[in-house]
Amino acid sequence: MQGKRWLVWAIVIVGGISIMSLLGSQMGGALDDEHTRMRLVYLVGLLVLIGGSLFVRLRYDTGRTISQLAIWVAIFAGLILVYSFRFEFGALGDRLRGELMPLDGRLEGPTSISYPVAENGHFLVRATLDGVPIDFTVDTGATEIVLSPRAAERLGFDLDRLSFTKVAQTANGLVRGAPIEIGELTLGPIVMRNLPATVNEADMPDSLLGMEFLHRLRAWRVENGRLTLEQ
């Protein structure tokens, strides 16, 4: 019995020291704050109280008490470990999401996002226009932001009320378009407002993000099969 009591104390002390060491290494200069130190003292007192109560339980069920204590110490240590690497886990989650959902992109920084090249050799992205998700093909050969008729209808435009007064020469011949304005375009961390755009009169498989969009970026580049956009 006496040996098991010392085992409990050893677990409490080792667990407490481990937790305190992890907290100290993560909080750094924050321990200079009096309020933070008081919270730390409270935590130590709580650990001591829990350790004392365990001695009472030892008189009734020693084996279960020791195993439960070890489990709780492992849980607390695991939670602190996860918290310590929260930024790394967040970056890993963004990378996995970018690979599983390529149209949503992968965050590369607070103001940059990247997209993999699609099987058709183009870069496909999913932007949010005035709260509505719209899929685009990034096209450096297009001068404007061009919406397909279906995308325009999703945004609430009545095609019968639009004026298709713009004429452009494309590889498929002359096409007509209607000038509109997009209130807000969001692409990951990139946000642009009051963007001029054109609704294509003829149907098209995808809307296009042309140079009108790219010129407003701080930088954009294609490297190793990825398109990176930075605002």
C-alpha cells in the first residue's frame, strides 16, 4: 500500500512538472504578469488538492485510482501538446484541404493562396461573388472578368434586362456581353470590391478570371504546377 501511495505521488509530481514546463515554455514572458502567475498558482493548488483526494481513494481501490490518474495526466499532457502545435496542425489542415478540394485553394500566407493545375492544364478556382460561390477558370488571355449566363443568374441578374452592348473578338468569333459590376469578390484571404465584369451572352462552360482581376493583385506567379495569388 505504501509503495502504491508513493507511485501516485510520483505520477502527480511528474505530471505537474511536465504540465508546468510546457506552459512555461509556451507562455514565455507572459509569466511576468501577476494575473497569469496567480492563475498558475491556482493550477498548482488544484493539482495538489486532486493529489490529496487520491490518497483517500487509495484505501478503497488502489489499482483503479492509479490507472485513472495516469489516464488523466496523459489527457492533460496531450491537450497541452496539441495546443503547443496548434499553428502547425492548422497549416497541415489547410494543406490537406487544399489537396482534397483543389478549387478552394491552399493558404500560403495571410494574403496569399495557391491552386494546383487541373487535368485540363488550366487553373480552376472557386470564388465568392456577393456571397454566392462561383467557379472560374483563370485565363491570362482574357482581359476581363467574364461571367457565364448561368453564373449571372445565380447572382440574381435578369438576363432579359441586361444590355449586351459590348462586342469582343474571340477564337470562336464575335461575342456580345453585358457590362455589370461585382460588389465583392472573395478568393480565400483575397477580397476585392466594386469590380467591373461582363456577362457573356452565349453559354460557356466556366466563368473567366482575366487580367482585370490579376492586375489588381500585388503579385501572381506559376511555379511547379501551382498558381499563387497574393494581394
